[in-house]
Amino acid sequence: MGISLGANQYGKAENRVVRIYRDSARHEIVDLNVSTSLRGDFAAAHIDGNQVDVLPTDTQKNTAFAYAKQHGVTSPEDYAIALGRHFLDATPKATGAQIRVEQYPWDRIPAGPNGHDHAFVRRGGATRTTVVTVRGRGAEQRVWVVSGLQDLVVLKSTGSEFKGFLKDEYTTLNETDDRILATSLVARWRYEGTAVDWNKTYDAVQSTLLETFATTYSRALQETLYLMGTRVLETTGDVAEIRFSAPNKHHFLVDLAPFGLENNGEVFIAADRPYGLIEAAVTRDDASDADDVWSSVTSFI
Amino acid sequence: MGISLGANQYGKAENRVVRIYRDSARHEIVDLNVSTSLRGDFAAAHIDGNQVDVLPTDTQKNTAFAYAKQHGVTSPEDYAIALGRHFLDATPKATGAQIRVEQYPWDRIPAGPNGHDHAFVRRGGATRTTVVTVRGRGAEQRVWVVSGLQDLVVLKSTGSEFKGFLKDEYTTLNETDDRILATSLVARWRYEGTAVDWNKTYDAVQSTLLETFATTYSRALQETLYLMGTRVLETTGDVAEIRFSAPNKHHFLVDLAPFGLENNGEVFIAADRPYGLIEAAVTRDDASDADDVWSSVTSFI
Amino acid sequence: MGISLGANQYGKAENRVVRIYRDSARHEIVDLNVSTSLRGDFAAAHIDGNQVDVLPTDTQKNTAFAYAKQHGVTSPEDYAIALGRHFLDATPKATGAQIRVEQYPWDRIPAGPNGHDHAFVRRGGATRTTVVTVRGRGAEQRVWVVSGLQDLVVLKSTGSEFKGFLKDEYTTLNETDDRILATSLVARWRYEGTAVDWNKTYDAVQSTLLETFATTYSRALQETLYLMGTRVLETTGDVAEIRFSAPNKHHFLVDLAPFGLENNGEVFIAADRPYGLIEAAVTRDDASDADDVWSSVTSFI
Amino acid sequence: MGISLGANQYGKAENRVVRIYRDSARHEIVDLNVSTSLRGDFAAAHIDGNQVDVLPTDTQKNTAFAYAKQHGVTSPEDYAIALGRHFLDATPKATGAQIRVEQYPWDRIPAGPNGHDHAFVRRGGATRTTVVTVRGRGAEQRVWVVSGLQDLVVLKSTGSEFKGFLKDEYTTLNETDDRILATSLVARWRYEGTAVDWNKTYDAVQSTLLETFATTYSRALQETLYLMGTRVLETTGDVAEIRFSAPNKHHFLVDLAPFGLENNGEVFIAADRPYGLIEAAVTRDDASDADDVWSSVTSFI
């Protein structure tokens, strides 16, 4: 009976790279969490303990910081593509590199007409993400860019129902015409190619997601996600497909009747667990081949 | 040898109260985390297991939700004062009540000229807090209001030095004329009395903290905190004293010399642990008596 | 240009099910975190807002609790298989169900010769996991069971080296003959079939992982993982393949030379971020078909 | 109107010190999280930005690591006392030093008759803590040692009631003769003096807490805490007083009646928030003076 090494990858996770642009008195800040990994033929390291083909994770870390200066960070996507290509060049046995970046947004502190030159306050709200996968070399090299956002917490205090659902012997839920709908949205969208205005497109997608959530009636979180995805694809030509993971953050109406009080959608308890979890993809019919990139975007196991 | 019951308190922690104001089509949301506790003569519960004087924590929870409707939540301070007074009335053996509230800020989703009527996005950034302590009954009753904010993450990319410090045989730190200064600020300030415009004053204090951080040169985080506190007391008559807890979130300059690159304050690694922790109070000389409220504001142990 | 609904799933996540067996004075506790989800043809819910085919997540929650009584929980795997099969029966449009369970271990409090009958202390250490996927109906129905553990934190204070690695212009790491090797292990293994003694096999795999980590010399974390996986497959016939995700929790030797002290592997700083992240699979050559179960074991995006 | 600097302290928090004893082939591991802080006359640093009296937090960090070698860590208490005394010597303007330590327990990996010589698995369960406060110099110097444990999660599946409580118009809770009682205990106890066998006493106190929780009937969590505290003081002469903070981790009986199932204390949902929070002190009547140490043990604000 034989036993073999299967899929494997290695890298340095969560390099907290902070890049300050200070070419003028008006500084810019780019605040990143960068993870890099390599796949390829690293059987010797696993089976024989031979590291000769292994570019250390420490070197990957050094490179992530060096590239913040050497290449610069005009966008997480541009920076990640450069890093991924470099790691393939630097590691002959690697067949693919994946660079994951989270970017934390900062605002200028309001002081003076245009905000302060070098003092910032972290914005909170959504974190911007990208996962860049580079595979192959030379003319065969392909690049997939899957960008997104996470922790975008949104809530509608009306304009949401849930009724007409399937019932069985374990069903006790009442139908409702008016409920709070809230989620902490994770979205990822795959770009067609790399000729994209990364920052402008990110802002446009985020705005479309927010506006669609706000302005459409919801008969289920599923419908709302599908509408949000459809609207992104309709308005953003560079996006091939988009995926959502959306916890249904339940807000339960509190029964105030025992205290002689009416509660017409005014007082809720925000629950922690359990929560609904709704996940869906919306895709352009003529989208290019994603290969297995989506499964590699998620964690290894 | 005698053994006695010492200090004790009990209550319901982290009630996630969400109050929607929907008197018009333009809804308002107030999103709170409410903890209540009672102190007093509860020896029977501890020593004899007799609950006759104990208002259950479940009842405290019910009251927190009922009061969100019955009293309303124009501000966390006003709501907490009402709750605290009620609990003293409801519990004859209680001598004091403490109500702790965290408020999470939400913005309207940008849709239409003034934002959407009933769709919201969580702002992130600082959480607003208050701790209200009510003690005594009738004419003897006193109320202390300690409000604040937490998780206000701020950073200056220049305008900060650290030098001229005490050295001993374990000192290896180099002096610096230019460094990143960053913290995740926790501030609490004690109000004089309760005739305060709570929401307006909160906004004013937050603005003063941000602006002072941004516009003053820093020779140490200690100096910056003292300046921030002084400026709040100078501009806000209702504040008797203010306290800060400020982790010095280190951003270390990365050594890029091995790669032939200069790093003139451009590339940093944001470190997790350890971190400096600077804590200080700034107080008005004629401030009223705080009794032992500050020690009870922190956790019991 | 067409736009279509792609992959989708929905369910109730993180039901905290606690099952007490109290048929005799000697109680047993089973403490679970249960997440359920369904895949299938739910286009109507997404596109038309029609819930007629949707078994609510609230019903899934009810069923998870009811089954803890009705079916019982002899092991997380047996319970999850029953739940998964039930959900397919209850939801005609579903083509697959996935049940994820985390089990938190408890010990009896030491009181009396065999531990206390009904008082327990949570053990800490590794959490046991399982992900059961059920697809199809009747004779076509297939079941995949992927069990595992997470948060198994292990450390070797010697017997680990890292040298002979690939170097490039960004490499500064020194080779080492003796270092601390530490990880917080996540492992998942796929069983062949369901005729398995789930609890006994779980204990055997955990013991094999620990013993192999302890007793083998490490020339890299990759080699150690491969050895651990190989040993599990050699000793546990029911396991078809095993996968690891192992952060290299760096312990850096502290430079005490400035203080006139030697540090021969005695004083380390445990670092938080960044960390190496090593991931690998070890598989039996004659393992059965896994279909796409591994990619669905990870989160949706 | 004058404005003054009030209470203040500064230090380095969360130094992750790992000390390996490797004098023989059988290694020992001591895994600590160490925070140090100084109080005293540091007005110049705050008001004038003058650091001449300030021993940098970076130096405090260096010292924490150096002392792990130079002084050693036979117990967190002994190590913390040495560090605290040193910092007072090193910092003329300091009047007090406080050292906080958390210790994470590890077990030897079972391999061979007595466990492996140099391979360890983190135990989980309770974390051991100490907070040592040193004040004054020479003959006036006083030392307070407040040790404890946190995250000790315990549960009784029967032997707990809650009834006979005070009721008002907001009370809806039913009385119960049989419920689950569970908490994640935080305890801190103050020692008399420093002539204590620190490790032996810690083990004895933890055993007494567990055994008392297990073997006594509970009419409320308050009564259980008081019994636990009393028993510790009766059995451990070195302990002057003990304090508890105990979240009542609610396990709610799930209503299975809609599904035709009985639930006689067998199926519970473990709730997250809100939770009861019960806090109490038990003290020896002839205990020495604690000064204000308890309030300084908690966080500054």
C-alpha cells in the first residue's frame, strides 16, 4: 500500500506592512496585512527534509517589506501581482504563488480645510481584500485577481419580509412582513484580466453593494444578495463573477407585552449565535475560466 | 478566626439592546450593549442561599429592554441614569446601582441627498461609552456619570520624537527624532452633575481629542495625553476630570539596508506585542468629590 | 449578456448544543457547536424571492436540538450523519447537506476515586471537529466524513533544525541546528466509509499525531507534518487521507549579549505575527474518490 | 482655574517570555505573558516632555527577558517580586512598580513512561496569574502579592436551584429546582507576606475551588462563590482574602414539546450574551492592610 504527499503550500502569513508616502508634507498611509504562499514541487522538503528548493518564509517576509518600498503600493492588487510574479522568479520549483492582502482604511483627522497632513484616524467599517494567484512562467503565466471586502455591517430597519417558506414537523418560525435585516457582509469578486483601475473599481463596487442593499425590498437575504451581485455585474464590466458570505445577524423583537408595552418594531435584542449563513455566487455567462482559483482562495483546510 | 463576606455586586452583563425610532418614515437607530449591576446588603444570598432580596439578573435584563421603549434612549447617559434610579427603587436592599453602556455608531447608507431613511452601515471607529453610578435614596441620592470612548485608533506619521530618557544597563533603545506615534485610545471623563447636553458634549470632546493629537508635537505619548486632557478641560466646562489608557502601538522601521534600499520613514512593521501602555489622569483642581467611583468603573477584579 | 446564479448554500451556523446524559446518577456531557447547510436548486429564492422550497434556518436549528434528544449524540460523526440525511429528506430541492460540528472536551472534576458524577471542568486543548457531507438520495446517496482537530498547540524545545535552504537577495535568515518548533495544529482526515468506531479512532489519531511530533527529529515543519500524516495512515486503516494547516509559531532567541548574559536556547520571545504557515496533505494511493469535498470543507469564500 | 496631572503609570505590556530549562536532557518550559508598570513622580514627562526620569518601556522589556535568565522563573510570583524590586532600584523617581504575569500551563506529550523529555502540549484550561505590587524603598518597602487564575470553566449538570427571589413588575423568570450552573471563573487571592510556597499553594487553591464547586449544593451562584472562598481561607493559611468574578454562563433548556419530545434536563442551548455577572470577596477578619492594591489590580480605567 502506497502513501504519497498530496497538495501542499507554504508561506509567511500576516505581515503587517505599513507604507508611508512622504514625498511632500502631505503624507499618505497604506496599512496592509500581507500573506504570501508558494505551491510547487516541494516533495524533497517534506519527504527528505531537504530545504534546497525552499525559499524561506523569512525571505518572503523580507521581500514583502522591501517591495513596499521598491515597487510601492499604489493598490493592494498591483502590489500583490508584483510580489507573486517575483516569488515565481525567485523559486524555481514553485509553480504558483498566492498573495493575500487586507487593507485597513484610514481617514485624515479633521484639522484644517482638507484634513491634517500627517495625522490619521482609522476609519473602521469594511476591510478591503485581494487574493492574487499567479501560475506558470513566461508566455504561459496566468494571473487571477479576486478582490473583495469584509466586515461591511449593514442593517435595514424595515423593507424586509420572510414568509411562504417550506414547513416540516420541526418548523415553529412565524412568518413576518416586517423585520430587521442585518448582515456583516463578506464579498469577493473576480476580475477579468489585470487592466483594471483597482482603486476606482473597488470604490464603485462597494457603493453599488451599499446602494442596492438600501434601495431594494427584501423577501429573503438570498434575494438581496442576488440583486447586489447582479447589479455589480451590470455596472462593472471588469468583474467576471462575485461571491457572498452573509451571516443573517438576527435581531429578535422583544416581547414587552408582560410589561403592558407595545413593541411595533422598536425594541430588538441583537443575537450572537446561532446565525443564519447565506452564501451565493453570481456570475457572468461569458466569464473566463476560473480554474480552481475559488477553492484555493479559501483556506487550505 | 473569623471569615466574612466582603464587597460584592451582581447584575446582567452585555444586553444587546437595539432601539429603532420609527415615528416617521425616517428611522433612527440606537445600538447599545448594556450591563447593569447592584451593590448593597446581599449577605443572605451569599451566606444562607436566600434570594428574597435579590432582584434577578433576568429581571434586570427585562427592564433594560422595557426601558428602551418606556423611557427611550435619547442618549446613553440619560437612559442609564433612569435605569439606575429605577433599580434602586425596585431593590430595597440595594445601596447602589451601576449601569454601563457601550454605543456603536451607525451612518445612513448614502442613497439620495440625505442618506437613506431606513438603511444603515456601521461606522466602525470609536465606540462611545458611559458608566453611571447611582447611590443612596431621596435627597441623599448621588449620581456620577463617567463617559468616554474606546478603540479610537490614531496615528501620526511624523511630528513625534523620543529621546533624553533615563538609561541603565538594560537599555538598548536608540533615541529618535522622528517616529510613528500610534495608539488605540481609551478615554473616560467624569461629568460635573447631570445638567449636560450629553450628545453634543460627547462630539465636542471627541473632536478636541482628535484635533489635539493631530496638531501638537509629541515628545512622548505621556506629553500628548496630558495635552489632550488639558485641552478637553479647558474647552468643556462640564468635565471635571479625564483619564486615558493608551497602548503605544509600535511601528518599527524595517531595516532595508541588506537589500540596498534606503528607508527614510517609509516602511514599517506594525507590531502586536509587547506594546507600551501609558495611562494618565488630568483633573480640574476644583473638581467635585469622585468618592471611589473610579475604582468601581474598572472591573471588579 | 447573461448573468446567472452560481453556487449557493444556506443554513444555520453555530448552534451551541449541550446534551446531558442523565439516565443514571453519573451524568455525561456532550458539548457541541453545530452548523448545518443545504445546497440544491434554490434559484427561486434568489431570483424571485420565493421561499416555497426553502427549509428555514430556524427549522434547521430546531432540528439540531431535537436530534440531540431524538437520535442522541454518541459521537459528533454519528449525529451529523443522521442530521444530514434528515435534511435531505425534509427538503426536496436540496441535493446535498453539510453538517459541521466542533466538540469541546470536558473532564470530570476530581472528587472521589473516579471523578465527580455531575460536575465537570472544561479541558481546553484541542477541539474535535467533523464535517459530514451527504449527497443524493436512496441508493445513490453518498456520505463523506472529514473529521479532525484544531488548536492542538505543541512545542519541542530541541530536536529541530532549519538549514540548507534556498537563498536569494532578500534572504537574511541564519541557518540553525537547534530551535524551538511550535505550532497550533489544525488537522482533518477523511474516513473511508462510515463503518468506523468514531470515538476510538479519534483518540488513536490524536495520540499518533502527538507521539510522532514528539519522537521524530525535525529538519523542517514540512517534514514533521509529512511524518505525522504518514504515521496516521500507516496505523489507521479507516483513514483515506489527512491534511494539515500548521502555523509556525516563531519563538525567537532573545539577544542577551548586551547585558553580558549567554542565551543557549533558554530565553525566547513568542511572536504573534507574522508566522509561517505550512499546509500539506498526505494520501493513501488507493483512497476512494473525494469528489470536491475538500473544497467544500473550507468556507464558501 | 487650575488643571493638574493626576494618577499616572506607564510600562510595557504583554511581553511573551518563554523560558526553557535545559540543564539536563529533561527540559522544563515556563510560558509567561509579562506586563510591567511604574508609578511615581513623572510630571516632567507629561508636562514638559522631559524624559530624563523615564526608564523606557523598551528597557523594561529587555529586563523582563534578561531576568528570565539572570534571576530565573521558579514561580511567576518569585520572578515578579524580583522584577518589581529591580525597577524601583533602577528608576529613582518611581514610588511603585507593578508586575502582572499570566502563566500558560503545558503538559509533557505522553511518550515513554514519564512523558517526553522535550516535547510539550499546551494544557488549556485555567491560566495562572499574579499581580505583584512593590512600593517604597529600603525598610519601608512593602510587597503585595495577588495571585489567581482565570478561564477556569466549570459546569454542574444538577445540584443547582434558583428560587424564592425578589419579584417586581418586570419579572418573568420561573423558579427552578434543577438547572445547569456554569461559569468561567476568575479568582484572585491576596497572600499574607511573601514566605509562601507559591507553586504548591496555587495547586492547593485550585483544587479547593474545584472540589468545593463540585461537592456543594447551589442555591445561587452567590452562595457557591462564598462557599468556595470560605473553604480556601479555611484551608490555606497564607491567603488573606479572595475575590471572584463569575459570569453565569446560561444554559437554557430547549423547548422540545412542539416536536412531541420530553426534555428532562437533557438538551440545552449555551447562550453567549447577556450573561449574569456575580462578583464577591471573602476575607479573613484579621487580614493585613491591602492599602489600595485591589483597585490598582484592575485596569487603570
